[in-house]
Amino acid sequence: MNTSVEHNRSVALKKLLGDRVKTMPRGITSVCSAHPLVIEAALRRAALDEAVALIEATCNQVNQDGGYTGMTPRDFRRFVEDIAAAVGFPVDRIILGGDHLGPNPWRKLPAEEAMAKAEAMIAAYVEAGFEKIHLDTSMGCAGEAVALADELTAERAARLARVAEQAALRSGRRPPVYIIGTEVPPPGGATHALDELEVTRPEAAINTLAVHRAAFAKAGVEGALERVIAIVVQPGVEFGNANVVLYRPDRADGLVGALDQMPGLLFEAHSTDYQPGDALATLVEGGFAILKVGPGLTFALREAFYGLDAIASVLAGRVLSDAIYATMEAVMLESPGHWNSHYGGSAEEQRLQRHFSYSDRIRYYWPNEKAAAAVETLLARFEGDIPETLISQYLGRVYPAVVAKKVLPRARDLCIAAIDAALEPYSAATIA
């Protein structure tokens, strides 16, 4: 391993983790989700690994207006801490982060209006005790280009950092650590088929740091720059609706080498969902020490729900009239706003994507009242153990753990285990 990369990783993770851990890990998994079963699975995995749990909310999920979950940052904090209390996970080993914090939810507004909303959101996150802030001002607002010039992105990021610093001082909170970047992958994955991605050029990553250093100095928040721990770059990983681009380390050699010129910094890798374990380990080895995952976890949970739905029909000897698939189809058709601009093709292709896309836009609908009731009804159908043979048929992701007696053949346990199966490769890649 490059000793400079190893030093950078240690310095950056120390700023993030502080004294929460006895042994500094190789990296850390950032779980970006607001689903209660995903949060529970993440906390249980962290407990098993004796690790810190990094849980992040995105700007669209959670903001001062409620986001699509209906939660403000304070609400989200209580939500996570209530789950931690229920599973016995110590809250002092939870780090809360804010992902893609910037004008993105309001980018259809003029820039000044969108930035004012972003400032209010940043303040709400910091005042609620979120310790890791991803400043994402890379997307244009009304009348602007889709991708902004580096200098403008950095200027707006510094403006938000100043708000965050003031909010921390005002509320008596410890100032947060920051993630910056100008080449930020879109939240939630790409919206089109992918063949090969353009990896961030080394000089572009170095320039990102330079323009942010200048912008932070101009904004009078040089101290905040000292707490920047990572830069978001594109290492060549992404997922679309139907395919996943796997990490090829040979294409990122130059980018990894750029860390030698950025003391104390590491890279944050977005959209690592669905990458195999060896790719995740190689990413961490190269300095991409923060691995973000979200849709891949709710994708695994959706698989579990649909598998249980099929098992319920087999046990009943008939197709159930209130099957969860049918409920979710109706809910998504009633409110298409979360998927219709992401899924294209024929009506049949869109139907398949609504349920089975890697982008997992269905995750936006689990908080829906009808969807939540359908999940409760589904889980309530199973009073005892589910036959192993049906688990083999419909829940192959967790069957080996059930046979090994590591997971109880109970509906809720199987859902948690499905999520954990998606999380386990991240643990293997990041823990010391």
C-alpha cells in the first residue's frame, strides 16, 4: 500500500471517528437510508463488528421542509436514536451525516432562492447534531448549466460552510467535518444505461482542493477547510436502472496517486451499491475509504418483501388478493413523481423498472401509508418458522445463513438478514 495514502486515511478517519474506536479501521461504510429496517440492520452490523455506525440522510429524504420522509434533521436524529435504543446500540457510536446538502431539492428555483433554502437546511442539520456534512453545490439551478464551473461550486460550498460554522457556534455543537467535490455523481444513481464512466482526472481532483481552499479563505472559514476530510470523485463506479459499472483499479491509478499531493485527505466513493466485495476492498485500499451505499440496501429489502410475498401465496395455496407487489404498483401509479422522470421505454419496461430497477426508486414509496400497511400485513401472515425449502426457493440471498442456524427462519429476521447480506462485503472491506 502507498504509505502516503495510508497516512492520509488515518488522519482523515481520526477527524471523523475521534476516540469512538480503539483501533482505526481501514475505512467506513456510509449507510444512506431512512428505512427503519435498514437502519436497524446497519446498527446490528456495527454492533457485530464492534464498529461505529455512520448513518446519513440525503437532502431529498430529510430537510427543514420534511423531505419525502416527512422528517426534519431533528426528527431523523430521534428516529435513529429510537432504533438504537430498541436494539441496544450505544448512541455515542453513531455518527450522523448529511449527504448532498446544497440547493439540489430546490434547483428549479433561481440560484439565490435555492441557496437560501440550502443555507436553512445546512443550519438545521448542524443544529441537530449531524457531524459529517457533504457540501454539494455542483448542480445548476434555474437558468444555469446542469454542471457548474469549479470556482462557482467552491464559492457556494464555502458559503454553506460558513453557515454550518455559525450554526455550530450558535448551538454549542462541535464543528462538523466536511466532504467537498465538484465532480459529484447524481444522488441515487444514474438514470440511463451505462457502459463506461469517465474517471476523475488527477489534476481535476487537485484543482478541486485548490479552488475550495481559495473560496474558503475568501469566505473567512479557513478553519472549516482544516476539517475537510474527503473529496468526492468519480473512480469509475456507478449503477443505472439495469446495469452496474464495476470498479477497475487500473483506470484509477492516476487518481489514487493524486492523494500524495493532498495531505490528510481521502476520497469518498458514491454509488458503490452492487459492487462485489473484492472491488470494495480494492477501493478502500486505494484511498476511497468512505463507501456510500443506500439503494442497494433497500433493493435487498424489497427482494425480501417480494420473496415473502411469494412464500405467503404458496403457503395459502392461492395468489393473495392483497399481495404487496400489487399494492406497490398501485401506489407508484397513483403518485408517479418519484419514478416517471427516471424510467423510460415502453409501458412494460417501465413496469419492470418500477419494481426491479437497480436505482430502486420504489424506496421512496415505503413510507406511504398504504405501502406501510401492506408490509405490516405481509409480516403478520407468518406466525412461526418458514420452511427452509421455501426460503431456498424465494430468498436465496439469506438461505445459507438460515441453514447454518445464524438467522432464524422468521419473516422479520429474514428481512434484516437480507439487508445484512448486502452490508457484509462493506464490513469486510473496511474493518481493520
